[in-house]
Amino acid sequence: MSRCPPPTFACRLLESVLPDAYGEAILGDLIEEYALRIESTSRSIASRWFWSQTCRSVPSLVWYSLRRGNCLIRMSVAVGVYIFMGTLKFAVDLIISKLLAPDQATYVVLAPIVFLTTTAIGGWVAARIRRGTTIFLALMVTITVAILIDLKVCSIPVPWWYQFGFLALGPLAVIITPALFGRLKPREVVA
Amino acid sequence: MKRGQLLGSLEQIILLALVRLDGTAHGMIVRREIEERTGRNISIGAVYATLERLEKKGYIRSFTGEPTPQRGGRAKRLFRIEGAGKRALQISEQTILSMTAGLKDHWGTI
């Protein structure tokens, strides 16, 4: 059996969205098949297959997570983290405005940095509390940003792609951060 | 037949794969069986989402297997087809047969 580990980032990404019930089984299945594919093909082909399975599985698993009965707990955790994120962003905005008193141009530069940092922290916290919560949090961030764009809350004239960046990168930061900075749960390997 | 008892196409294929695999298998084996027989490259996520739905309907049952080093120490989830699942497959087949009866001559015109 090959000892090449599967793509770490793909594993972490899956771990952050996998529902608890079948999470272990799905990842275990993929790792097992990956090892078999390395033996029959090559590492790059096997990695490509692993990534393709990861990307194609995420939508089904997200839908599956949303439909599961225990989504109320995840939603509650997501709401809690969402409030924490909002408070954090408000505090950081307040500190920046008090300390730097930024002009419009500085604010345009600082706003996405603060936003992405808080969403990334929120995603990481949500994933630490409960697996699968990040999906709900990403959904809430998407809805919030979409509403804010629609309400034209931003009084500073900015190009469309600037606002679209918030809409696309915010939820992505929530989902990807736990995969980037999280650690795969250690497993006891039976010899 | 009630609406909830009707099998979706993927549900039907997965149940048939389980029957072919002697009634018990884990997700990746089911996925591989479907790929080998139909050429359809479905994702493992779609397979598990369907298996979970079938379990809720009472057509299959799942149980946890032993963790192995080949799986990074992760346990297998094995699925077994139940009597209700076999009956659902039979009803599904009968439905298809009765709907396609006498249509062979029409295939060319469809």
C-alpha cells in the first residue's frame, strides 16, 4: 500500500464541510481509493481524482448538511459566531476610526482587510466549535453582504468589482480558513 | 404506490449496486460498481447523500466497520439492503416494465 498522503488541503476542506454522521466514512473511503489509484496510475493522476471528488462532493454534502435534522444546532452555533464576528468587526472599525481617523481612500483599502480577517476568524472559530457550521456561516455572510450591497450602504463611490469581491471572498474566507489553518483530527491507526 | 415510495434513478442504481455486491458494501465500493457498470462517474458525496436518504426511508441499514491504516485510521460505514429496499426495487422494476410494455416498436419514432 502506498504511503503517499492525499492532498492535505482537500482533506481539510472536506473535514470542514462533512457532516458528522458520515464524515469519517467519506474521508476514509477517499483516502483508501486514493492509495489504490496511486498504485495503479500515478500520484498526480490520483491527486487530480481526489480533488475532483472533493470539488464535486462538496455541493451534495452541503445540501445534505442543510437537510439534516440536526441543522438547528449548527445554525445556532453559526448565529452565535456571526454575532461574535459582527462585534469583532465593529470593535476593529471603532479602533481604526479613533486611532487613524482614515480618509475615504484609506477606508476603501482597510475595509476589505478588516472584513476578510473577521470572516476568516469567524470561519475558524465556527469550525472549531462544530464541524459543518461553516456552511451556515458562509450562507449568512453571503446574505448579509448581498443585502448591504442592495441597500447601497457604502456611501463611497467604488467600482462594481470591489463590492463583488466582498460577496465572493467573504463566504470563501469562512470556508477556506478552517481548511488552511485547521488540523486534521488525529486518528488511531489500527495496525 | 405512494409518492414517497417511488425510487429516484440514483436511488434505484445504488440499491441495485448493493444487491450486486451481495447486499452489503461501503460507499466507495458502491461508487466503483456503478462506475464500472454504467460508466457514470458520480461523486462520493452524491453516493453518501443518496445512501443516507435510503436509510431514512428504511430501505437500507448502516453500521460502522473497523478502522484500518489504509483508510488513515478512519472507520468504514457499511450499508446493507433491507427487505423494504428489495421490495421497492421490485415495484420500481414492475413500474418500468408496465410503462414500457408494447413500446418497443415505438422506440424508433421517439
